Amino acid sequence: MLPNTLFVGQQLLFIASCASTNSEAQQLLIKNEATEGCAVVTHRQTQGRGQRGNSWEAEPGQNITLSVILSPSFLAARQQFYLNMAVSLAVLDLLLEQGLQQARVKWPNDLFFEDKKLGGILIENTVNSQALQHSIIGIGLNVNQTHFASSTATSVANVCGHTLDLEKLTVRLLELLEKRYLQLRGGHTARLKYEYLQGLYRYQEVHPFKIGSEQVQGQIQGVDEAGRLAVQIGQELRYFDLKEIAHVI
């Protein structure tokens, strides 16, 4: 199952079932048992975590559920959203390779096809002296699961109309993740940001948003270095952190 990479996925731990791959990766770091690029993969995650404190539930053996440990010490703490961009683009690259041309990244790092969620990313960073020390990249992607409790979720198989080889897809994701990470490490932040914006859900389109209890019409104009979403609301360009604004879908 080892990918064709320099380091991402070269140390690979498969666990049939675990509470959270991010938690397993954290334990490897604590025990000093992980090299950079170490990947933890499972078929069944019982307490998967998502953004905003949400849980992430997936049917066992049908989806990609993994975490990768990286050491992006070349990034200042204030630049950490560039890592989100690189990782989000890696997953988007994978989806585009499968023919999902309408796949998009929903800020800050969910994966959508049209108006339905395909997957999500949770990045947990450790900061040391103003720079990133370790990052645990958690990725959950709906692949072969076809039935969901939520009507707003879908999978690659649902879109493509056929099941996919989960192992090959996982290997390819690790390869694409390293490619985007090396692009980031090489300092190509402007290119990453441009591609992230081009793949951003509802970018430069007028749509409804919810800010607190208020619903407004707005147009996404970009993201800043801190990862805040820039939205044009009327004549004002406003910036929002993660829990301050939400799409109305």
C-alpha cells in the first residue's frame, strides 16, 4: 500500500478500528514514534472530529479516514492557513482526477460536490516559538458509502455511479498531499492561494450567509493570510473567522 512518495505515507500505520486517527497520530508524536509523513489509516473511526466541534461519522470500510503528521516549521504561526490551502487542494486534486469537475472546497476546508458534502479536513497544529512545530492532518472523504442520514451528504461513488478501489485511492491521496506540501515548502504560496480561490465554493457569487441570527446576501472575495473569509456585503468588505459566518445552503 506504500505510495510513490519521498516521505508521506512511507511510515504507515493501519488500524482496523479506532476512536480518531488524529488522536492516534497525537499519541505517536507524544511517544516520539513518528517520522514526518507518518500516516494513520483506519476503516472504522468511532469518534471522528470535524470543524466547529462536529462529529464525523462514516460507514466502516467504505471511506477514506486517515491522518498524516507533518512538520511545517518553515511556516510562521500567522501563515498556518496556507497549510489548509495545500491540503484542501490535494483532496480536490484527487476528486478532479476521478472526474468530479464540480468538486469545490467550502471554506475553510470542507469538500463539496454541488451543494452536498463529500468530506472534510481537520488540521491540528502545535506552535513553537511563533512557528508551526507539528501538524496533524485529518482527512475524511466519502468514497463508496451510498446512504447517509443527512440529505446534505454524498460520496464519490454516488456521483460517479460506481464503486472505487479504496486502497488505490488512499495511496493516490498521500501522493497528491506530498506534492502540494512540497509546493508549499518551496514557497509557492501565491500559486496555492490562487488555485484555492479558483476551487472555492461559491467564490465571487452572490449567495445568502448567516451571521449570528441575521441572514444577509454576500459575495466571497477571498481569504486573508490568517484564513479569515473576505465577504462583500453591500458596500462593505468584511472579514470573518470560522464561527462568525456560515453559508445558507
